Amino acid sequence: MMRKFFGKNEPEIDDEEAPKRSIFDRMKQAVSRTRESFSQKIADLAALTRTVDESALEELEAALLTSDLGVQTTTAILDALRDHARHRAIEGGAELRDLLKAQLRSMLESPQRVAPTPAEPPKVTFLVGVNGTGKTTSSGKLAAWSRAQGRSVLLCAADTFRAAAIEQLEVWAARSGVEMIKTRQGGDPSAVLYDAISAAKARRIDDLYVDTAGRLHTKSGLMDELDKMRRTASRLVPGAPHEVLLVMDATTGQNGLQQARQFTQSAGVTGIVLTKLDGTAKGGIAVAIARELNLPVRYAGVGEKMEDLLEFSPAAFVDSLLE
């Protein structure tokens, strides 16, 4: 259970005054825009339907598609509901809601797996994705999240291509109270990664977060550079990188999903950081990601503040969406 997201040096919040809200409460607030459009349609359906028939399922289909679950995931849900109805009638909208919640939760939980923990520190995590998704911001927030768990953290500024990326990560490092290894803009990302891993090993740092350059899967030069970084990490730390987190912008919906599908094939992605979940009415993309990419959503960005990063809970997400 995460009680706070700041290290002791974080200046922006007073722990004595900070409201202690549960993950459910924070997730509920984050998906409020999705819930307003989606849950209301389900509520109307539940109020009007005594026995769920094909007409009711068609209304449900429209609600699912509007929330950006996508055609494949929506079809899978409806097929499961129809199969249930063939064996035993779905008696009313309330039962339909319960069955839908079970389906959504199952899809989100299916790819969930325990994050790897190396025998010896550091645990090396790469953050990858295209520019503009919140990758550098997420690196800083993850550093603060790890510190809140009592773990030591080091940041690596391996995005040496984008102007001001190093300076931006420096700000987040200062705010989260962790050190950062960097080089000059245009420097060799693998070289700064080598320095960062060497420093992390020498200091017995628990978590090393590596902010990589934003890239498209079609940019072969940058993808080759990422492969070089993976080889560098594995030479220095057995099994590294232990996690490769793809940072996705929830507001891009199905377009982002297609992009993510290509990334998972070329970058060895092990999980998703879903940012800007609070800024979209199409939060159903989280379910589509889990089912269609067979990847766990590890974290959800729910705001701009340092503490606005939640360890993703399928149960809290579904309950928040269909309370």
C-alpha cells in the first residue's frame, strides 16, 4: 500500500497536511472523465434492462467502443457475455455490470507478473517511447516512488538527443532528492549508461532508472542505439535491463496502441507506464493494452505533481470505472 510518493527532501508537499487517500480514491478521481461517459451508459442500461438481450448487448458494445477498448477487446467481451447468456440468462443490468467487471478485471490481470528482482543491486529499468508521452517526467516520478518505498535510487540521463532533456531530468532529480549521472547533449548514451551502472554498483543503489531517447520504431539508427544500450547493461549487470517500461500517453488511445505494438516487437518491452489517464474519457485503452499486447500496465500517471504516479491496480481501476 503506497502511503506517499515523496522522499524526505521533496519540498512541494507537507506530509502533515497531505490528505491520505487510498489508491481507489485516487484512481477514481483519475478515471472520472471515462467514468462519466462509460459508467452512466452502463447505469442507464442496468436501470432499464430486466433481461439482457441482443439489443442491450449492442448498447453495451457502443459504450465499450466509445471508451476506447477497441474492436478486438470489445468483441472478446461481448462473445464471453453471449456465451454466458446461452448457458444461463443474464438477469438484469446489475448482473450484466458484475459480469462486465469480472471480464475487465480478468483481462487486466492476465498479463500481470511479478516484476523481476535481481540477486544483487542495482535493478536496471529502461524507460522507452516516443517524445511527448511523458517519459522523462515518468522517470523522475518513478525515482520519487522508489524512494517512498525506502529504496535508494539513481537516475541516468541517456536521452542525449533531445534538446533540454538532460536539464529537464535534472529538475526532476532535484525534486525527488536523487542523484543523476549525465553527459553532454549529443554524447554517447551507452557511455553514460556505463558510467551510471558502474556508479550504481559501487554505491549499491537499489534502483537505476534510465531515461532513453524518444524514438519511433521506424528509426533504425535509434533502435540500434537502444540495442547497444541493452548489451551494455547486460554485460555489467546479469539480466539487465530487468524492466523495459514503455511510456504511453492514454489520450492517444488506439493510435498509441498501434505504436506500442510495434515497440514491443523491437524493444523488448516488459510493461507499460500509462500517462495522462486523468486527461481522457477513453481510459478503456488500459484494458486494450493488457489484452492485445499481453503486457501489464505497471504504473498510471494521474496528474502533473510528483506524487501523481500510481502503481496500477486492476481491481482499483475496474471498481473506479464501474463503482
